Amino acid sequence: MRNDGRANNETRKIKFTTDYTKNALASVLVEFGDTKVIVTATNDDKKPKWMDKDDLRGWVTAEYSLLPTSTSTRCQRERSKVSGRTQEIQRLIGRALRSCVDLEKLGDRTIIIDADVIQADGGTRCASICGGFVALSLAIKRLINDGKLEENPILEPIAAVSAGIFNGEVILDLNYEEDSSAQVDSNAVMTLSGKVIEFQTTAEGEPYEIEKMNQIIELSKKAIKDIITLYPNIE
């Protein structure tokens, strides 16, 4: 039994609250247990400056931040320069969301996903990806309803979840206490059909057996399908 009473193959309680703020095109508060992230989607009717004018694609990008009191000790705001960790996470979120979109169907626009962690207890990048997909889906639905998009460019739903090895056992959806002491730390991003978008895994100490890695992948695959069933109003 884990420190919060969960079984090894059990996620924390996951909840999505849509339209959490009123100014964004779409917004969602995503909760993975005590990890809470506000994710918003904004539409910009132009493509990034670096894209060639003849490029037929639109774009999806992401920004991520830990708010100062999201952790047990206050973290500094990243005002002028973001850390390497922040860059890596926001690039991961952007890659994950672009993978499930036909960018040519977006037209000459950029959809910006902002993920702001208001409380961190492990798995913030995975929660941000899940919330990001919900916000993106709602934003696209509203662009279609407003006549700004002709068809839905989303290919299929995606989700993300953490897993790892803790006290020699494969476990799912690590909280901070587990994550900070895990022998192996993994993050999986997959589609509803089980295709892999990204699989990050690191042995924090000794190497581990490939059989354990396969267990992590299979556990994550099932959990991702279950998480997608919780997505609200994305049809």
C-alpha cells in the first residue's frame, strides 16, 4: 500500500473543471490529486514569424510556469529567462499537442496553451498535457461554432501520465514524495489508440530491467485510456 492508500496501478483522483476563467477562449482547471494546474487556450490569427509565408500549416505552442507558492518553499518567478526545466516541459507540451492536430486545417493561426501550476505535488507536466488537450479541444470547438474554422483538425485524443519504480515496485501516477525517492521516473504521452507520442524514462540510480520498463508502458497505456474517458465536452 502506498503512502496515500492507493494501489500500485491506481491514479490519484483526476478532475477537469472547464471554463474556469472567463477571458480565455477556453480554460480548464486540471487536478491530479493535490497537483492543480490552470490551463488556458488563446487564439492568435497569425502564424509564428519564423514560419514561411507559403507554409500551409497553422501552429500550436505552449508556455508553462510554476507559480511562486505552488511548491512547499516559494519558487522565484521566471521573468526574464526561463530555466532549462521549464523550457523542456513547455516544449514537451507543445510537441504533444501538435502531434494530435492536422496543422494545415488550422489555417493561418496560432493556438497558445498556457499551463500555470498553482499547486505542485508531482506529475505537473502530465497534468498540463491533459489539461492542454481539453483546453485545445474546447477552443477548436468554439472556433468552429464562430465560423472561424471549417472542420475539426484534431486527429485523436491524447493524454499523459507518470509512472515509475518505487521501493522495487512499478507504480502509477507518482505524487511528490514518491517521485522524489523513486528508483525510476517515467512520463508517457500516448493517443487513445495506444500510439506512443513520447516516453521519457530515467533510472535515478541503478539500471533496471527491460521487463519493468514494459510493465511501466502497459500500465501507462491503460491509465491514459481511462484518463481520456474523463475529458469533458470534447466531442
